[in-house]
Amino acid sequence: MALLQIAEPGLAAAPHEHRLAAGIDLGTTNSLVATVRSGVAETLPDADGRHTLPSVVRYTAGGVEVGESARLAASGDPLNTIASAKRLIGRGVADVKSIGEELPYEFVSGDSAVPRIRTLAGDVTPVEVSAEILKVLGGRAQQTLGGELAGVVITVPAYFDDAQRQATKDAARLAGLHVYRLLNEPTAAAVAYGLDRGADGVHAIYDLGGGTFDVSILRLHNGVFEVMATGGDTALGGDDFDAAVAGWLLQQASLGIDADRGTLRHALDMARAAKEALTDATAVDVQLTLPQGGTWHGELTRERLAELIDPLVRKTITTCRRVIRDAGVSTDDIEDVVMVGGSTRGLRVRERVAELFGREPLVDIDPDRVVAIGAALQADVLAGNKPDDDMLLLDVNPLSLGIETMGGLTEKIIPRNTTIPVARAQEFTTFKDGQSAMAVHVVQGERELVADCRSLARFELHGIPPMVAGAARIRVTFAVDADGLLHVEAREQTSGVSASVEVKPSYGLTDDEITGMLQASIDHAGKDMDVRRLVEEKVEAQRVIEALSAALANDADELLDAAERARVDAALQRLVAVAESSQSAADVEAAIKQLERDCEFYVERRMNSGIRKAMAGHRVDEFSEENGSSAD
Ligand code: ADP
Ligand code: MG
């Protein structure tokens, strides 16, 4: 999506008015909410002083529990405690089959497109589970700030597709939150460090959490971040470090990894504590309570820890190398490396990352909170709380969006460079008598002919009530939200039947392609207009031919004698021939006019006969008042 820096009129708040806004890091394991107060972005704690909310929701017969208490209940009540909503959100039933097998939940089999999980409180979808988490965080923000939130920015992984993004927004709506926009997690981290205010350049975001690893290469261009490449491993994180250390501890204590579950859990807990302590200390004492009684005492040094986790850290470095290559840059091109996720506190991780990129990574902001903080900064800007002279980042629609009309012409509904979000509607009508369906072809581009534009989506509107050609009113609405998602709806106004589609117009288009499409429209502008006029005249000719043929089939026998019928037919054939072969708009237009003149007598006769029929059996004065229905 191309972007421009513009201060949007009306969006900046009045000096005395401060809109409440928050940034939410909706994480796989933990979630956070942050807000900007007195110019400083900070995460908000709950009543017990805890900033992170475990992303766990437990459904009981009595209600819903979210966070720490749900997390603690998970092992005892695995079926009703959902801890992986983010891995399922926006996925279809087929997609979650593979993930679902690793999860303890009971999925409801059925023909719904969205996976549903059976719980004590009824069947729930991943969207509903996420909504519970968002409700708690939104509530925390409203309570802390003492008012309603005007809007929030929610972060999502850079690799989330449209469906996953849409589902995340649905969850927010369900939680009663207005979403200013979704923000990519790596972008949020870069914003937290103020990289968006620096010079144009390339940055890397290294995110190593408890269970997942993500790396993204971002390019800042005119104040806007573009994701150049992303990669990672959904099954690599601090938990694996713990396992490596625990294995070593058990071996040292002569217990072996076939120890019972309780001992394993205990060893993992000790391993994690030792690993975290080694960020500050060079060596720590470790104690293991032995299953046969007694205690094992030992020491874990930084060097030993580094040795144990090195194979895992190296895996992340290999992934970084691949992603840098995918982005088409070299490590020398990368200006800053931002560290995200609790595991980047580990010194070995920092060392290896610094080695790869040849510079010290940015670690000043708490790596658990950096994403939420970036989201809060962005939310504050979008709420209009910045002074008037401060620039706002606004997305614009880079290429015109429209639909195909008769003859393969494009009708632009949202012109290029319109700031988004935006919604525009236009009315269309049917081409044939009794037409009951209409094909809507959504296109993108500046050219006059559909063939020269990019096709985005097609859908059909069915169930249009039978009417004469041109009488139906079909309202087509285009709405582009702040994330660039386009929603198109066609609605027949009298019956209310409607159909719609959603697409991401920027999907797969590079800046160069957009520029190329614009250049082509300028190069072809003159020729395109000529072609458009010709097509328009031909469409009009077709409409006249259709209408006349329909009329003839209906009442020619009654109203015309054989000679008159032959005259009308001949005139009709002349227009058919011109409309088929002519390359001149003026010729087609002249032929239409000629046909209208040739058939004037017939049209007049039809009108008289129509009036006579309508009046049969009625008194004239019944018609003296207009009765509502107009003929346009
Ligand atoms: P997630 O993104 O998966 O929710 P987090 O970003 O919260 O995970 O990171 C959790 C991980 O960070 C855990 O594995 C934890 O042990 C690790 N971690 C936390 N503090 C430290 C530390 N000081 N040194 C090393 N690892 C740490
Ligand atoms: Mg995280």
C-alpha cells in the first residue's frame, strides 16, 4: 500500500480534548495493553500489578475466566481451557486439522467453515476466545484511564493473511472495541524505538519468545514501514532452551530423561529459573529435589548455558540469514536490529545476533512490552492526540477501484489517492427486461478498459425481481478500511437482496508495479478515451436493439402491417450491422439516431395502445392524480 504523509483535517483533536486510545499486543502466550500518558507510552498492570495477561480463556459452567487463573487451571481442565486461540484464529476447519491434533480440545464436527471448540459453556470459536482476552485488556485500559476508549491498535504477526486479520478485527468488534487499525508486530517494535522518525533505511526485528521465533526485515520509506521479508519457526523458543538445560540437570543428578512427569516438570522449572538468573549472574546454584528423597546441588555457569543452547540459537541465526537473502539485502544494509520477546534477554542470544549483523542490537525497551508500546504510540497518533503541526500517517488508496460495466468498461468508484478508510456508493441498473442476476466484477487500475486493469474479484447478485431493463436500482458500495481491506456490496434497493465480497487490493502488488500501472494510464489516456466512447455507443446500440426486439416480439403482430414490419426490421438490421463492425463512435451514434427516426411511428403507436389498454374499464378521472410510482 502506498502511503502519503498528510495531516488529515478534522482528525486532530481540539486542544482541550484528549481521546483515549490503547495499543494491544494480542500474543500467543501472553497479551498486554499499553497507552500514552503525558507523552510517555507504558504498559498497564492489573490490580495485582501484573502487566502480562496470559492469553488463556477457561470456560466453566459458571462463566468465563481469563488470564492467570485460567492458565493455572489448564492442566487440570484441558478441554475447557483454550490457550491457542491465536494459532486457530481466521483458519478454516481444514487448516486447523493438523494443528488441532496437537491440541487437547474437542472440536465440534459439523459443516461450519469456522472451527468450533466444545466447552462446558457451549461451543466457542477462536474469534470468541480472542474477544474474551481483548475485553479484559480493553476493560483494564478503560478502568486505568477512567473513560471509554475511542479506539485501539491491535498487533498481529507480519505473516497473518487477510482471513486471520479480518478474524482478529471481528474479535475486537465482539469485545466492543473500535479498531483504528491492525499493526504488524515487527512494525510496532520499530515504532517503539522511534525508527519511523529516523532516516529511510532497512531494519531487522528479531523476536524470540517462549515458543516461537520470528524475524522480519522492514524497510522504512517516507515514514512508512514495508515488510520486505519475514520468516521464523513456530516451534522454537525459550521453552526449548529450558528443555536443553533440564536435560543436562537430570543427567548431572543421575536421573535421566525418563524421570517421572513430576520430576521433569520440576527440572524444567529449575532450568528456566537458572537460565533467567544467568542474564545477571555469571553462575548460579541449582537444586533439584530428588524423587527418592534428598536434594541434588549443582552449579550452572554462563558458559555451560551457552554451550547447551547454542544449537538452538544457531537455528535462529540460519533463519535470519535466509530472510535477509529473501529481502534482497545484505547484513551491511541493515541499520538497526530490534530485540523482541523474553528470550532476547539471554546474553548468548544477544551475542549471536550482534555477531551476525555486525552491530549491537537495540535492547533498551523491555522486550516483552516493546510491541504493545509501539501499538500504543500508533494508537495515540490515530486518535488525533498529537499537536496539529504533527504529521499523521495516512494510508491512501494507490490505484482506482471500480467495477466492470457493459462492454468491458471500467467505472471508477474510489479514485486513486483517496485517503482511507473510505466508503463510496454508486447505483447501477439492469440491461435486459426481466434480468434476475447481475455479475459484479471488481477491478483496480486507471485504464478505461477492464482488459487493461487488474481483476480483483467477481461475484454475482441473484434474486433481482423481474423488471423492465433500466428500472432496477442496484446500489454498489465500496468500502476500504484502515487496513486496506476492500469490502464490496451490491444491493437491489426494492427487494433488499444483496451479495458481497472482500479483497485486499494491495495484495501482491509492488510499488514498481503500481507506478507502472499509473504510467500506462497516462500514456494511453487519449486513446483510452476514444475507445471508451466507442464502447459506450456500442453498448447504447445494443440496448436499443434489445428494447426494439423485445417490443416487436410483444406487439408487432397487433400494431404493424407486413410492410411496416419490414421497414422496422430493415432499420434494425442496419443498426446491428453498424454496431458490429464500426470503429467510429460517431457512426454508431448516427446509426442509433437513424433507427430512432425510422421507428418513431411504431413507438408512438405503442404508447397510444398502451394508454388505451391501461384505461380499459376505468374512468378517466381515476387517473387525474399521480399515484406515487414514477417512471424513471
Ligand atoms: P511469548 O512471546 O511466547 O509469549 P515471551 O516473549 O513472553 O514469550 O518470552 C518468554 C520467554 O522468555 C520464556 O522462555 C522465558 O524463560 C524467557 N525469558 C524471560 N526472561 C529471560 C531472561 N532474563 N533470560 C533469558 N530468557 C528469559
Ligand atoms: Mg511475545
